[in-house]
Amino acid sequence: MNILLTGGAGYIGSHTAVALSEAGHEVVLLDNFYNSNPSVLDRLQKILGKALPCIEADIRDTDVVEKVLREYKIDAVIHFAGLKAVGESVEKPIEYYANNVQGTISLLEAMKAMNVKTLVFSSSATVYGDPQYLPIDENHPTGATSAYGRSKLHIEEILRDVANSDAEWKIICLRYFNPVGAHESGLIGEDPNGLPNNLMPYIAQVASGKLPHLNIYGNDYPTPDGTGVRDYIHVVDLAEGHLAALSHLERNTEFDIFNLGMGKGYSVLEVVSAFEDACQVTIKYNITKRRIGDIASCYGRVDKAERLLGWKALKTINEMCITAWQHQVRTKSELVNVKKFI
């Protein structure tokens, strides 16, 4: 298949590009590089032994998206493009709805015009809001608590309406929990701009000396060690989940939603300890007060994906930590070499 990845140069998009390419699909990337870096394209070429076509554009430019779909004879789209920081979305809701919701509508308009009606959407477990029960399954009530989460939920509702309006549309929404880790080569991984919003890259930067210490927000939650518990999934397993979703859509036409995660939770202190054990580094941390809006535990039930997609997360917390560290070390080494060259 010829597959377009919107936001394809990003963290999850780049790993999915590898998985799809290695499975024999022809992959085309579209990215405006707001949350990614063009250097990823060279890294992907090193991993795959070939360059992937990449169009620098915003998905809100419907004419450009339509042109890409036509010129590359695209059969299916995996839609990653969008803003993704929960905290920032609270401060900038208009930007989040404009990029995420308006961007998706633009993409759908282009797809409809070109009669491309197979879509996998990158959603999020944030659509569930505060858990009413654990583990969270796909039938759990939704109740997003940020503009980011609500933008994902609005998009899901739009996609359901589109699928219901025309039986030719084949759409799956994948609700991720917390992607971590990196490709085994260390060439691609999570490269946040500025201060990391997520735990694993923050730990990796503390371990490398880039950041002085990790702040752990609260150790008095009703969890085994008092710190917050979350469901983490290796980004390579997550990429394989998209491949499984596409395969499913080749055989099935109904709109559907799947959780992708490990199906178990790790506390902040457990992740810190696992990182120290896997990478033989010491993580400095401070315990501070809880943040408003944080919850004690959140992890998913993922048996539906295993049953219907034939997919299951296989990589351990040890592998998540090792690959995150390998990517951090490689990135730091490259930066040092660049500075020496300059």
C-alpha cells in the first residue's frame, strides 16, 4: 500500500514509518516540522537504507494535501499531525482546536476529494479523563479535562460521523497510553523541544547531566509507593500497533476504537529504579507537592487489540529504558561533535 503519514517526522510517526517500510509498504511523510526536526529524515534513511519522500506542509493547506494524495497515489492515511502538550493546551486552546480539529477536517476534505477513505487516527487515552475504574477499557466513559484531550475526543466524534455517513470509509482510532523508548539503533527517539513534558525523556536528560534533577510531584497517592502510576508502552510496539490496525482495515469496514498500552502500570519511582538498573546511572530526584489535576493511577485494558488486531505490546520496561538512554547518549554525542566542528 501507499501510505501517507501526517506528522510523519515526529516521535511516533518516524517509528511507524520504519515499521511500515520494513513490512513492504511505500511510505510518504507530510510534516510542517513544528514538533519535529528535518534531521529525522537522514536518520530514517540510515535505518532503512533509502530515503522516504517528505513534503513540508501544514495539513490545514487542503490543496497541498490533496495534491500529495493524488501524486503519490495514496491508499491510506495514518494521521499523527497535531499539537500534543496537555499543559500548553490549557493556555492556548484556540491554537489546539485550530491545529488538531481544523487540521483533521482539512485532511478529511482532501481525502474525500481524492476518494482515499482508509484512515488510522492517532488518538489518546487522555479522552477518558479521570478514571472511574481500572483498568480502563474502550467502553470507559470519556471526559477529557484539557483542550488537548477534548480536541482528540472531538476528532473521534467527527470520524465516527464520517464513517456512519458513508460505508466506504474505514476508520480506526488508536487511544495510546504513554509512549516511551526509542528505536534500537538510537537514531530516532523522543526529542522534545525545550523542557520535556514526559517522564522518560526527562529522566534521560537528568541521567545525561543536561538537567539537574527530576521533580516527583507527590509521594502520598494511594499507590504502592505513593507516586503516580501510569501505563507505558514502547514506541516500537506502538508503531507495530498501527501496522496491525491497517491490516485490520483491509479486512474490515466498521469504525472502531482500540486502546494501545502494556495493560499494566508503573509508578514514577519504579520507572526511576528501572532506568537506573537498565542503564547503570543514578537519577537525582526531589519529592515535591502534587500538581493540580494529577491522578493517582491510570492504566489500560488492551485485550481488545490482542483479540481483534492480533497485536500485543511485547517490550519490557527494561527495553524502554535502555533504548531511551541509547538515544539520549547518541544525541548528546552528536551535539558535542557538532560543537567541536563549529
